Amino acid sequence: MASSKPTPTPAIIGVIGIRDFKGKIYSNRSYIGECVSGYAKARNFSHYSLVTGGGKGVEEELIKWAGENDISIRTISPNSQTPEGFAHRNNMIVAQSEMLLMFWDGYVMNLVQPIANAVSHGRECHVFPVR
């Protein structure tokens, strides 16, 4: 009698990033995809899905990359177009993720809170540079 291995539950990777990519060196979809897939490969994830906010910039390019590569992705929209709405949305991404990847230029300070939130909830957090 052959035993079948259960299909592993996909790891859920949250991705948050800056919006403004104009003039940035790492402003392309392939960089974002290489970072995400490289991260998953380094952790031996054979299956993973993504959760993001769907905003302009990094998240918009991530959605396109995921579609091109058959990666399941879920977007969480802010409940309002205010700093509080975006903060709440970012907290939801952290809560629904097992780990958080952030694409950050080191200047946009509203992205510091999701890092702190992820760490305080025991989530692995990795920051990729966008310069």
C-alpha cells in the first residue's frame, strides 16, 4: 500500500513596500520577484502565498509578478485613505502573515511600525533595500 504525503500548507508571506519608485534603482518587478522567490527558496518553502496591500509602487509590481508566476496573492485594502487606514491595513497584513518582507528606502517612516508590529508578534521580518 503506497502512502501519500499530504500537500504542505503554503507559507503565507506578507509584503509591504514604498509607493514611490520614480528614479529608484531597484524599481523593477524582477528585483521584487527575485527577492521574494529567493527568500522562499532559502527557507525551503515549496509552496507559498502572498498577502499585500495592493498599493502603488512595490505592491503593484508584486501583484503583477505574482500573476506572471502563478503565485497566489491576496490584497487587503485600507479601510480609509488616511494614515490610520493604511496603518490598520499594514497591521492586518502582519496578522495574516507568518513572516513579513518589506521593501524600504529607509526614509518613509510610516513603514517602521509594521516592522515593530511583526517583531512584537514573533514574525520573522526581512527588509530589502530600495534606493
